[in-house]
Amino acid sequence: MPTTRLLKRIRRTRARAQHHRGTTPQIDELIARLGELDDEIENLAVTRKVLLAPPPTTPEPTGPPPAPSASPACQQILDAFADAAGLMRADDLCERLDLALTPKNIESTRHKLKRLVNLGMLAEPEPGLFTQRRP
């Protein structure tokens, strides 16, 4: 009879459904793990996008150079460069400023020169050679 076959099929289908319901914790674990992997993929994609983005560009200064430093020593250095004919090294500047040619004075002067380069008040066309910045 067709109803008997239908009842057997219903029982088999219920048994299979019950079997699969018994494996629900595994399915739940897999779904949770898939969610974690999806989050990781999204994070990696964002990281890749950030790493491949071009670095921000800083516009070139178009206005006049910044005002001279308030430090009297820096002003003396700028005045010495205004009177100079060309490039100078830290020891040349020490001589021009009548400072003793000791390592301490030369390093201190070099540090001030580097600071003035960073401020855009002097230029360093070659390492250790400094000149007045030209517009």
C-alpha cells in the first residue's frame, strides 16, 4: 500500500533529521568559526588597503620662510651666513664666530645648523655643508 511506504519514508526522514539535529553543536561550532574567519578576512583586506595606499603628500611651502629663531646664537649664525660668500661647515662657522675649535663647540654648532635646516632657514646641499636658503 502506498500509505505504508509513505509512513516508512516519513520515519526514515525523521530519523535522518534527528541524526542531523544531534550534530547541531558541530554545525554551530563551524558556523562560529566561519564567522571568525570572515572577520579575519575583512581585517586583512583593510590592512592590505592601508598598506597599499599611497603615502600622504606634504605640500611644498609656498610662503616666505619662517621667522628667525629667537635664540641669539641662531641669529648670530644667520648673520654669519648673510655675510658669507658660499658654503660653510660647522668648524668654519666656529672660526667665523670666534669660537674655540673644540669638539664640543663644533658639535654644538652642527646641531644648531641642523635645527636651522629643519626650520627651513638654512639649506644643506651636501652632508655637512650648509648655506643660506635661497628663494
